[in-house]
Amino acid sequence: MQGLLLLLQVLASCLWLGHSEVVTPFASCPQFFYVGAIPNDVLQPLNPAYICQRYSNSYHFATLYDKEKRIPVYSAYKYKPGSLKRPHTWSFVEPQLIGNNSFKEMERAWVLIDQYNFTLDQIKVSEAVLEDYENMTGLDRGQLSPSGHQDTTDSKTATFTLTNVVPQDSSMYTGWWNTYETQIMHKYSTNCTITCVITGAVPGNTYIVEGRVNRPSHIWSAACCLVGTQPGRAWGSIADNDVNRGEILSLGDLEDRLTTLYNRHKNFTQFKNASLFNNACPRK
């Protein structure tokens, strides 16, 4: 009996070693969440993928991806704005979402097709591709983990994976949300030793590309400021994804707002409260 149990443990270990970088729950990249605490299941979609976003042999942020709606639910990262210029804007996909394969890093779709014999149809099953974002009117490719919040060329480049992108209202993308990302975040993060950020998109009722890619109803972001090693303050922001206007909120008020928005999409038998940092950061 002991021999059989040992054999099962060995087999389980071998199977685990063969897993790709789509993991549950962010086992390879907990460092992007404060004390490793991920948002609770109020935000979890029916068909999730937990992605440790890996480029050039390093992890740069983490993304919970909705394979059915083909948009990220949220991306989590450390706020480290740098002075480096915006890199070449390749549009990556995640080969790990295609099926069983040995790829551990994001890659360009044409490389997978031309060099590794994948097909575009295979890639399109569980994620968005570049053609989904072409010919949009009044919308832009909005990054949840923005390039401007990263401090190295590799980290900036990694943000251009399509699993980090949602269809975002163009006026907000270049207006209020851009101001939040470039100015308000900088102001609020002054004197923070580390700022942990989770930025997300609430699923909407409309789609682009004949129903392939969901257009979120809201874009939101939450930040927890650590002074030394302890959380000193936290804040949030949220904006409707069809107007050039947003709000700055306490973390608690943002979680209350998300509780209402996300429970609309759930079949919970009991109303659940959204929790982004597992109550580890100040909510007021």
C-alpha cells in the first residue's frame, strides 16, 4: 500500500512539472500581490486562466483571464514607473491557453503559426488576437497593467500581450484614465516604498468582433501603499467605459461598488462581498 501511494505521489509530481505558466492560483508569481493574497472569487469568471506573465525568462505581472469573454478580469503588478521610452509594441498571445504544450512565455501569433505549426483558429478559441482589435471605432486597446507603470524594457514590452488588453473607450483612454495613470497614481504613490496595484475590467453586456471579445462596462484600479513593509494607505478608482469621466474612491468604497457590479454576473446563492487585498490594506 505504501509503495502504491509513493508511486501516485511521483506521478503527480511529474504531471505538475509538466504544467505551463498558466497556473492555479498564481503559484509561480505571488509576489505581485500584497502578502500573496489574491482577490476573492467574486471576480472569478466561469472559465478562468491564471497567468504569470512571463517574457524574456522573467515574470513581470499576473493576470486573471476570462477565456470565454476573451478579456482579462484583472492584472496585478508593482507600480514602478521609469523613464525608459515605450518599447516596440509587439502584440503577444499566450500559447499556454491553446492546449497542452511546453511554451512558458508569451509569443507573437505569427511566430506560433510560421515556426511551430499552430493555426490562427487554434489560438482564437480561448483568447483574443490582434485582428480582433483592428477596425474598432471609438475604442482603443487599454492595458490593465500599463507600460508606463513598468521600469525596464522587458517589463514594458511584456504589457503588450493581448491577455492584458480590453476594448476601452477612446475618450477615456486618452483623457481621464490617462490622467489617472500618469498623474494621479504618481501623486498618490509619493513616499510609498512599494505600491501594489490590481487593475480590472467589469464584464459588460456588449461585444466587439461579432461576439468574440467582451466590451467591459467599467474599468477600475486599486492600490495599496506600503511604507516600509506595512500598508500605510490605499485607494481606488473606477470609470464607466463609455464616458471620459472617473472617480477616486477609498478601497472600501471601491470594493463595495465592485460587489454590486460583479454579483450581477454571478449565480451565488448568497450575496458575496468583493475583497481585493484580503482586508490586509486600509479600506477607509
